[in-house]
Amino acid sequence: MTEDNRLSKVEILIQQKKFAEAEKVLSDLLIEDSNNIYYLSMLAEVNLQQNKFDKANSIIDNAIGLSPDDAYLFYIKSRIAIQQEDLNTAEKYANQAIEIEPYDADYVSLLANIKLGRKQYVEALDMANKALEIDAENLLALNTRSTALIKLNRSDESFQTIEGALREDPNNAYTHTNYGWSLLEKGDHKKALEHFKEALYNDPTFEYAQAGMLEALKASNPIYKVFMKYSFWMNNLTAKYQWGVIIGFYIGFRALKTLASNNETLKPYLMPLIVALAIIVFSTWVITPISNLFLRFNKYGQLLLNQKEKLSSSFVAVSMGTFLIGVLAYLASSDEKMLTIAVFGFTMMLPLGTMFSPSKNKNGLLIYTIALAVVGLMAITLAFATGILFNTMAVVYVLGFIAFQWVANYMLIKDNNL
């Protein structure tokens, strides 16, 4: 087979998303011409598509060393960094690509998308508009512009933009998905569901669309719909403002408790508010896995849940069952040691509901949850063995549970969303 035929084969394999086969053909081509920049860039691309980020980086670094003035190489380098959730590095390389080729709409729209990821919505809109001045049909720029407008509460302009993108490519899965998420943010889960269905019809494996479909299904529950509005609001804030909300809420909560403790007149009025606030905070941690548990009985929902979501919802269900067993056992026997089982079951719902959440430390929350569960079980064992409910391990467990909420927030809030 000639070189041209093999190259055509690679392009076809990439279109068919047969990246491993494309990688093999490209590797054979590079044996014959190891310094071919085009081959290297394509090999980096197929490794990127297979989530082999270290290998993709190594290949593209080699290519940049051979051709440091090739803007496309920096474009790929930026996209690799995006997939690794390193938006600082992604922005650096996108800017380098633009410095070399300032009038390439793909490079400018990529930078706009990075600005969007960093929650710099005005800058993202400006860059998307600049990309559209270069190429009015650039789909990434149109999608980025639409999302930035939603975040800036300019929904009419946003929907006009995304509908324009759909006219350009009515079968584009990413555009339908983006439209669906925008509709979800505005509270129209039924119309959002239609666009997620269309996206998955065109690309059944598109995880972003699958996640949107899950949220749209769960949004049919009015309680979850309220939680989702809070989640959108919180996620639209940059890291420092997210921390401001968390710390401000904690300080306010502590102030209310202190005021209630020191003022017997206000205490009857403040205590219901304090309890309600505590329930609201706790529910934000566990509502997702609980709603996933209910979705497992939905013929569509159970197909969309991944293994980790199913596992987390199952553990939360077991934890809730443990809590109820502990309460019932205490009511039946009046044995206070049964309360340790109830407290353990109730509190473990929080870490079990978040242990698989994407975080800075890949397995940090999972390891913390396992350690906390072990300490909790030891505390229960000691309580039954000694009769001392608030034993040493119980103290460690309570402190660990309190610390978990701060550790989890630290791991879940992205540093480069400043």
C-alpha cells in the first residue's frame, strides 16, 4: 500500500473513531519518516482521543522541537492540557498558537472555550466574537458564545446563537448537548431532554450528552430541580467566590447557633431555622446519589448511570438503611448503643455520596471515605464492648466527618477557575 493510501486510511479510521487502528498505521509510517510533522501531529491526536495524555504530550513535544513555528502543534498541546483539566497550561499554549497564526478561527475559538472553562465569561464572549469575525460558521465559537451569553443572563441572544449553530450543522451532537445544558440552566428540562436525545441519536457514546440526559430526567423531580438551580449558580462562581459562599455560610451558621445558645427568647425561633439550614446543607451532598438510586428503576435512567454512580447510590441506600435500623433498634430496646449505629449510618451518607466525584486528587475522596468508615466501625465496636458511646474512636470519627466537608470542597473546587 502506498504512503498516500495509508494516509487516507488513517483519516478514514479517525472519522470512524477507530483510533487504535489509526495509531498502528501512523506508527508504521513514522518508521519510514520519523521526523514527519504531519504524521506526528496525527499520532498525538489519536493518542489524545484515546486519553493517552502522557504519550500524546511526548509526541507533540517531539514535534514542537522539530518545528517550533507550527501553530497547529501548540493547538494540540493546548487541547491535551484541557483534557488534563490544566486550564492555565491550556491557555498558555492556545496563546502561543494565536501568536503564530492570529487569524485562525479554530485557535481563537479554543482560547474562548478555555476562558469559558475558567468562568471568565465576558472574555470568553469577546474571544468567541473575534473567532466568528474570522469564520462566522465556526461551531466551537458559536457554542462558546451561546454558553457565555447564558452565563451572562442573556438567554435570548444565547438561544439565537445556538439555533444558528444548529442550522449550520443540524446533526452535531456537541451543539445539541450544549443547547440542552443551556435549557437546563434556564429550567426547561423537557425541551433539554429532546436535545440530549438528539445528541445521543447522533453519537450514542457522547458522555457529556449522557450526563445531561441524566440531569434532565432527575429535574422532573421538583426538589431536585431546586437543587440543580443552586448547583448551576454555585458552579458559575469562580473558586474564590465559591469559597466565600462556603465560609460565609459556615460563619453565619455558627453565629446563629451562638445567638440561640445565649438568648433564650430567640432560641425557639432560631432553632427551627438552624435545623432547616443543616438539613439543606446535608441534602446538597446526598441528593445526587439518592436521585441516582431512584433512576435505577427508570428504564432510561438505568442505562445512563455509569458503574460508579450505581455503586455510590447503592452505598448511600445501605447507609440510609443502617440509620433506620439503628433508630428502630433504639426505639425497641432503649439501648443507647444502638444510636451509634444510627449516627454512623446517617453521617456516612455524605462521604459515600461524594466519594467518586471528580477531584484534584483522583482517589483522595474514596480513600478518605474508606478510612472514615473504618474509624466509624471501630467506634461502634468500642461502644458495644465498653459501653462508652463517646470513646476515643468516636471523637476521631466526628472530627474526621467535620473535616471531610472542608477537604471535599477543597478537592472539588478547581484552582484555575479564578
